[in-house]
Amino acid sequence: MSTITMPPVSSPASTPPPATPQPVVPPLAPVSGLMPHRWTIREYRELYRTGLFNDVKTMLIHGELYVMAMPNPAHDIALNLTYEFLRTVCPSDHYIRNQQGFDIGTDNDPGPDLAVVPGSIRGATTTPTRAALIVEVADSSLFIDTTTKAELYATAGVPEYWVIDLERRQLLVFRDPQALPKGLGATAYKTHFTLGATEHASPRLAPAASVLVGDLLPA
């Protein structure tokens, strides 16, 4: 007589519970007369003075307000190392702004990590609109730093822009802002190159000075 083998029966405890359905939020349907509000720099400054964003880092890009991730220790180390280098080579008629405002047009303040701007600290009665060099330290922000922000800084006529790429341990250098073909209404950097941790960088504001890229990075 043949033997019939029955398949094992799973106990109720081993059966995973059914997944909880997630609510589906439909996109806002177009409504006649309904438009998103585009913040101006003036409104952005007034909003900031209310204290609503005192505990977060924000930036204004094309009229839209963004809350950024708080910097991590690696970001802060690179920021401080770069600040210390720039402090030693900064021209006497310029000063360094550390994570402060930088206005571009009427609806952009990208809040650069470091900006070397003309003038003096005591004479800084308005937010700068010009800079000799801007530096961003990129951890999770590399894409926006090398696209949207690069275009904004080129539009502002910033002659040189550095992005410190923490993940790949390299420095991205952008130079020579140049208007793109007519009709695009944009400006981009004509020159850009990458320097590894074992290479040296020389800012145009102090061409005789140089720094090992690795010295701008956390250990």
C-alpha cells in the first residue's frame, strides 16, 4: 500500500500579518484661480524674523522655501577646515561669510556654506549679491549643489565656485560664468574640473596660494 505524504501546515504564528493599506493622497486638482505662493527675498527675511525657522537651516530657491538637513560632523569638519584656509588667503578688502545669506535676484537665497565677498564685516549692512568665491560642502546635497546652485551662482556672476564632495573625497571647481544660448535665459560655468584628495587647489582670489584637497576633508 502506498503512503500519501501531506504538505506541512503552517502554524498561524508563522503567517505574516496582512500589510496595512497605506492611504493614497491624490495630487491637488487644478483649480481656477488657485496658485502656489512664490516667496520673495523680502518676505523670506520677514518670515525668518518670526523665529519659525530658528532651529532649522533653510534656503530660498526660485521662490520656494526649502528646509535642509542639519549638517553632520563630517560636513562641519570640512566647513571649518576650508574656512581656516580661506581666512589665511582672503584679500584685505574682502571677508568670509559662514552659512549666511547671499541674494540672487528677487527670489533666491541659496544660503551658501562659505562666501568670500567684497567689503568689511562692519560695513555689511545688507545681504551681499556679489562674491569672489563660494564654497558648498556636499554630503547629501551634491546634486543640487552641482546643478541648481551652480546655475544660480553663475547667474550672480560669481567667478569661481567650489563644491567639496565628501563621499568621493574630491573637490569640484567651477569657473568662468557664461550666458547660455539666447532663449534659455540661463547662465552656466564654462570651465569645470575635479581635483582628488592628493592634488592641490589654488583659488583665483589668491593664485599664489594653494591647498592640498585632502587638507579640506575630514580624516
